[in-house]
Amino acid sequence: MRNTINELYDSELERLIVFGAEYGGGFSNHGPMALEALASLELPDAFAPYVTEVSKKLELTEDVYIGRADWQLQLQEELPQIVYKAGSQAGHGLLRVAHATRALGRHESEIRRRELTAALGYWSRGTALKSPEALSGTLELSDLLARLPRLDAAQRPDGLLVYGLRMAMDEPGVFDLVASIRPAEDLPAAFDRLALAACAAQVRNTGLNNFALLHGVTVSMMAAELLPYLHEAAQRRLESAVIGFVVAAVVAFDDNSVSPDLLKIEAGSELDILHELAQKAAAGLNDHDIKFADACTRLYKRTGSSLPIQALALNLEA
């Protein structure tokens, strides 16, 4: 079955490599990311329907991507130069690279190496969201979130998500608050905590701004995939940039709404519920729902918290 999934995945990735990194005036091409998320969720029956659906809105490119045989070395050489741009393209540059990296970690092929080259090129062209060089304070994440200002809904600019993120980081005091966070002793665990904080904000805003806030979950979870290919200074730069991204999302889009009714979860049923929710996301053929299902599934497995299950269930109902 594993070889079959790999073959199906590569075949569908071949269909996607002909499309550009963006479409419609600046929207990110989620195709390769969501396809990889479906592979991670082991839902191969959704590969072809999803690619057929997403291809309808994408734009063809004349770019030709050359994969490198030593893709690990490619990451080690190129990632340290661009991790400070974790918040660029609303996090989608990082996401595309991380999904491509995870796909290669499961199975190596020429099309996956080409996709990694395409993803790195896309991320490198992004405009960085403001963030400190590194964290240098003593403030805990939970204390930081309590102190953050929130933009009024009327202040948010129309258009792409990135406009609101940039405005948030320009709010007085926000940059300094990010810099004052304590550097993590365990970076993967820190990204898990960051993802849980984004989940909590997403739940509070279900039906309002959850689309924006769910990116804080997906970016936090996928950032951890890149850590093995970064030296320590670059890991710290990634930590700062990802936290800055999540902080900007909270400042811009967390209205502190009252939490809706939560799903009742019986002990021992968590994985079954997640699988059902992942199948629902796959059937809907929605880019963000698919990637969010993958992130929430892994976040539950890593932390044991039911919060990702609640966040995913509410997102699919909204």
C-alpha cells in the first residue's frame, strides 16, 4: 500500500508542477501543500479529485524546476538565508517548503526534488514580516498573549491576509513584546505550544476570523519539520519569525469572541474522531481544511490535547 500511495502521490504532483506559485493576483497555490497533507493523512483516494478541483483555479507557468540529488544539502544551504521570511506570503512560503521536505523524508523521487526547488524559490521571493533577529527576554508565551493589543475589526485592511499581518506588527509595542519572549529550551515543544495557542484563538473566533488564525496552527506545526536542516542560529531566527507571525495573526484577527459549544469527546475516541474529520476535510476538497486537518491530527498526537480536535471540528462546521 505504501508504494501505491507514493506512486499515486508522484503522479498527481506531476500534474501540479506545471502551475505557478500564485494565481489570481497574489493568492498562493496550495496544491502541492494540500496534496502532501492528504498523503500524510493517508487518504490517497482524495489525491486525484483534489488535484482536479484545485487545478481549475491555478495558472500555468513557464518556469522549469531542477531538483538536486542531495536535497538535504540544498536545504542546509538555502534555508538559513530565508527563515527570517517565515511570515512572508502569509506563511505559505514556509508551508510549501516544509510540505515538500516532509514528502522527501517519506520517499525520494525526482518530482519531489523538483517540487522542493520550486518551493524554495517561492519562499525566497517573499517579503519578510517584521520580527526580531532572535528572542532575548524572559516573558512566557502565555503572558505575552495576554498583553497583546487587538486591532478593531474596522481597522483591518481589505484584501490579502498579509495586509492585516503587516498592520499588526506595526502596532505600538508589538515588536518589542515579541523580542521580550524567553527563547525555548525545546524548540519542537515550543512550536507545539504556539500551535495550541493559535488553536485556542481559532476556536474563540470560529465563524469570524478562524480562516486567518488557523494559519498560526499550520505554520507552527510545519516549521518544526525544518529544524533538522538548520544550524542553531538559524533555528533561533526561525523561532522568532514564526512567533512573530502567530502574534501578528492574534493581534490582527483575534476578537476574543465567546467560545461556541464544544464537541463532546469520549475518552479513547479521539483518533477515530480525527480520522472522520480528516475524511470530511478531504471530501470537501478545500485547501485550508485539508492542511488544517493534518496539522490538528499531528498536534493531538504530539500533545494529547483535545483542543486541536475541537478546533478542527468547529472549523469544518463553520
